[in-house]
Amino acid sequence: MIVAIVGSRERNSPKDKAIIEKAIERMQLYGISISMIITGGTQRGPEQFAKEIAEELGIPYKEFCPWNDAFKLDQPRTRQKEIEARDIRRQVVAMHADYMLCLIDPKGKHGEILSAGFFMQYHNEFQRYKNLELL
């Protein structure tokens, strides 16, 4: 199974990393074999923790960064292009994931909620409920 780990860059504490580690541990206890961890590639917070944890556990890891060649966004950066690139990244991560762990900052702008929304859009109702029962 491919697990997406996303969330607010403000969720950057050791406690937040422990939440991710515990979630992965529980998935493995439930017999879920994690074939890859994917993120949107931010450099701090849950996505950075995901990269560290994947390396520690020997799980393949892939980033979907909004300004790399995969998105064909070689135009100059503008505010509108940045917004478009982030939405594309969120959709790509959501489409590729079988499970998504999303750490939300209650005081933040809630881009991570958009990621969860895209995930729910691309996966059937049964799978969503199954994912909720896991954690």
C-alpha cells in the first residue's frame, strides 16, 4: 500500500513525528504492508518527518514537489501559478495514495484539508471508512 503523509508545516514538533511513527506502527500491526511513502515534499513538518521515517524503516519514498519537471511548470513563478502548482501536487498525491495521514494545524490556512478532500474524491466510500477505523 502507498501511504501519503501530508500536513501543515507548523506541525513540526517531536510529538508530531511520534504521531506519524505510531500511525505507521499501527498500520503494520494491522497487517498493512507499506510499499511506499509519498508526500508533497515540503522541507519541514509531517512531510519532512515522513522522509526521515521512510529512510529509518527502509521504505521507498517519493516526493511530488510542485515546481519540478513532472508538473511541467517551467514558467516564471507567480502567486497564481504557485496556487495552481500546490493544487496539482495535492491531487497527484491523493490519486497515488491508498492511505493518507494528514496532520492539521487548527490555526493554519488548512491547505492540508484540501489534500484530504482530494483523497476522499479519488477513493470510494468503503475505503475512506476503512482508513478512519485504522487510526
